[in-house]
Amino acid sequence: MAAADGRKKAKDFTQKLKKLSIMNLRFTTLFALLTVASSISSPRAFIAQKKDSNPTFVDSGVASGVASPSPLLTLRGGALGVTEDMAVKATYAVAGAYGLQFFLAPKFTIEQNFAVKADSYHSFLGRFTGLTMLVVLYTLSKCDTSVAFPISFIWNVAVAIFGPVYAELCLDTTPMHKVGIGLVGAVLAVHAAAAL
């Protein structure tokens, strides 16, 4: 009786956790969409004029002889002080750590993140995934930052959706798996800040 009651409590807790994960996914998706949408359009600068004229908004550039703030923002590193180079380096750090972990210890990595006993097929796919991640990172390291940044941003969005978010919603994960979601979310936040 006590074992059945414990299983019921564990099942209820798991269902509550999945509902919370779905709410977090909705918030994260909304945040990502808003971030991408805001980074697509160029910022508008407010140009103050004399008292008797109406204020105007202009796209970044030069209007009425007043320079836009974009050279200053570029010098400082984007709107939040985060550069594209920093974002790409964040990708190197997080994806590099996971790539090495999957490549060198696939069984450990899978069993650490998922409620499954890894077999030789899991190890094969894990090692292959790690190798692929490391090759992508090596390729990004050979690109100029202006080329690597958009690729890194898109790759991290895809990795987030088809990796940790999908796993959290559709697979039996362990509490350690939440670290992956947090790290990918942090890398996406750095990319979003660099894009602003």
C-alpha cells in the first residue's frame, strides 16, 4: 500500500513538473520570438528638435546632421555591452563542453540526463552527436565573427528546440537535464543581447 501511494505521489509530482515545463516553454518561446523580432528591425533614434517643431523618429543613420548612437553602441558592444564575439564564445564554451562530454563519455552523459540505461546504440549516437558538435564548433572558429554569429544564433535556437526542450517535454529526463536547458537558455540570452 505504501509503495503504491509513493508511486502515485511521484506520478503526480511528475505531471506537475511537466505542466511547469510547458509553461516555461511557452514563456521561453515568446521571449525568443520577441527577441528575434526586435533584432530584425533597426532601432529608431529619437531626434530632439527646437520647441516649435515636432520631434521625429529616424532609423539608425544620420538625420538632420545628428549622428545616430549606433557607432557608440558598436564601440561599447551592442545595446547591453555584449558583442557578437562574446556570444560565439559562449557557444564554444557550452556546446564544446557538451560535445566533448558526448564524444568522450556518451553512456555517462546519456544516463546522467535521461532515465534510461544506455546501450551500445545510445553510445554510438551519443559519440556521433558529440563529434558533429565539435566539427560545427571548429568550423565556426574558422569563420569571421560576422559570419559565425548568425550561424551560431540559428544553431542554438534549433538545438534548444530539438534538444533540451523536446527532451524535457517528450522524454523521461533526470533533474540534471535541467542544467542543459539553463545553459542553452543562457547562450541564447547572450546571443539576443548581442543582437540588440
